[in-house]
Amino acid sequence: MSKRQKFIIATIILTFGIVAIRYPFLQWRFRMVFYAITAGILSFWGLYDVDLIKIKRVMIPALPALFAVGAALSFPLLPPIFENLLIWPISYDTGLILAFGLKLIYLSIFAVGYYAAMLCGNIYNVASLRTIQLLRAAHSIGFILALVSSLFYFLIISSLHLDSFFNLILVFLISFPLILISLWAVELSDKVGERVLRLAVFLSVIIAELAWAVSFWPLTVSVWALYLSAAFYVLVGVTQYLLEDKLFKTTIREFILVSVVIFLLVIFTAAWKG
């Protein structure tokens, strides 16, 4: 069986699995644990190769698995029905159809994203042995998938409305593996270097502290998660350029501009009360 066939089988199983775990045959947490284990096994099975050795056995299948689990956890956050289309009220049946269509779109995007994550993992494995032209594209796609994964998890954490301290801990635990994978992918070494490990810890602490700080702000669930994902984008993006020795002044200015714009948007969208 070719790797592409394995990727397709894993994608189909996990896509239908997102819907299947909604049925109450067990408690929700047990269903999610089962899905997470399945995602890990299928990701490793699909990417398994004789060259998948040492730390690559963990780092390469980790991103597809984390992406799948994040998507499954976020799926229940989709609205069960739309009461309005923008500002216009709609009928009950139309609202159900629109909600069903949104779920189909979500599942389709997940299927494409998971398959892309598996392809990126395969490219990383090959590129760790020899130079290939697709590596740059894989870095870009892998970073986007890590960013989307972070958004999934931040939305889940935000929707729980936890205490600021728990937000700090959970955001750190979620950010660290995603950042570590993103930074390690730049070097694709046989082990995680000390520099990469320290940077991953440092960036995770910063994002966690931002999560703690904005927990006191009157932000909606989506804005809170988007703000942290934007911080993930800026911090990890700059660090990747740094590891590649391509961090120029123009790049820094672009990331600073993005940071300022996002911060202002968060300030103006917060529900401040005088």
C-alpha cells in the first residue's frame, strides 16, 4: 500500500470520526481519548518509513495528530442552527440547513488540512535525508496548520471560561508542542537542539502570559482565541526566520505592523464599560 493510499484512508477515518464521536456511546472524555489515540496511531501508520527514526518518529506524526484532535474538539462549537443571516432573520428550516452546510464545509476543510499535514510530514522525512525543492512549501503549509491548530485549542480553552491561572497553564501546554514542532521543522535534525528547545519554552511562556493578561479583558471567546493565535503567528514566524538566518529589517517591520494592527483591533472590539 502506498503512502498516499494510507493518507487517504487515515483522512477518511478521522473525518468520519469527528462526526461519530458526537454520538453518546461513552462519556465525552472517553470518546475524545479514543479519538486522540486513533489519530496518533493513524498518523504514525501513514507516515511510517524505515527512515522515520529517532526524534522524527515523534515530531513528524505529531502535527497531523494534534491538528485532528483540535478539529474534533472544536467541532461542537459550531452553531447547531442559525437564527439570522447577517442581520436578517431566517426560518427554522433554513437555519438548520445553513448550520448543516457549515459543518460539511468544516469537515471538508479538515480533510484537506489533515491530508496536507500528512504530506508535509512525508516531505520533512525525505528532506531530513536530502535536499528537495518542496521543503520551503512544506514549511509554509506546516506553519499554517500549526497556526490553525493553535486557534482550535485556544477557542476550546476560551469557551471553558476558566480562571486566568488555568488559562495560563493550558495555553502553555498547548503552545509548547506546536511551537517545538514548528521550530524543529526548520532544522530537521535527528534530535531537538538546545537552542530550539529553549526558544520553544520561551515563546510558549510569552503566549501563556499573554493569555493570562487578556483573561482580565472583556473579550469574546473568538476574539480571545484570535488574539493568541495572532501572537503565535508573529512570535513563531519571527523565530523561524531567525533560525533560517533570514530575519531582515523589512521582515521585522512587517511583523511589528501586524502586531500593532491586531492589538488595536483587540482594544476596539473589547466590550469596555465606562
